Amino acid sequence: MGDRHTNFFDGSICAFSPTEDDAWSEGGSLATLIDLYSVWAMRHLHNEVIGRWPGKHYALPHPYYRLAEVKPDELCTCGIPFARYGSCCRPNDLKHDVFKLKADFEARNGGRGIRDRAPPAPIVDFVGGRGELPKMREVHEPLREILSKR
């Protein structure tokens, strides 16, 4: 699987996005989790074979992210049904200086760039047999932020 369409910056898949209505959460139905993994894997396969992401994007609301990640013929991230990014929000995004956008994106994200996605160290340790399976809330950065505000 490629790094496209994974969450920032922990590298988790969209099935774990705590801000989406249909996201799986820890303790949820195993069937739902498997369904989400299956759809995500098929979308990655489609992206690899066809060359564009099928379906809706859940993109970061930043023009640099959109320019770097969303292809012109893919659905726009703004949520307008069936709008293609190339004829919807991309023309406005292109009006900006891409180097300034990149610097702003990285400044807002603690110096991290578009390609700075990696699985959390506890997950890598678990997969490598060097640690216990961590709880999702311990390794998922956006989920930690949401839970800390409660």
C-alpha cells in the first residue's frame, strides 16, 4: 500500500479517522473494521491500476495539501457532489505561490511535510515482535487531540 490516503502524521488508514461519521472506533464492530479495511485496500488498488483515487477525499483543508495530493480528475475535497478538483477548487489553489504554501503547511504541522507519514513506533515495535499491541488512542495523534479536549 502506498502512503497516499493515510492520516497525518501517524500513517494510520482512514478507517481510524476520528472525525468521520462512518469511522471505526476502538471496541466497534469487527465486521465494520474489516469492511473499512477492504474498501480502503480496493481503493488503493484502483489508484495503483487506474491512476486516480475512487470516491470522496477527506483532505486536510490546506491548498498545498490539495495541490500535492489530489489529482485534477479526482473528486474535489470541498464536498460539492461530483465536482472534480481540476475544475472546482484547483484553479483558486493555483493562484498561490506554491513555495509559500509549502512553507506555511510545514510551519502549521511542526516542520513536517507531505511525505512525513509513518506508522507510530509502538505499531512498528508490535509488528516487529518488540512490543505489546498498543491501544489505538495511545498511537493515533488526531484521536489523542480530540480525547484531550473532552
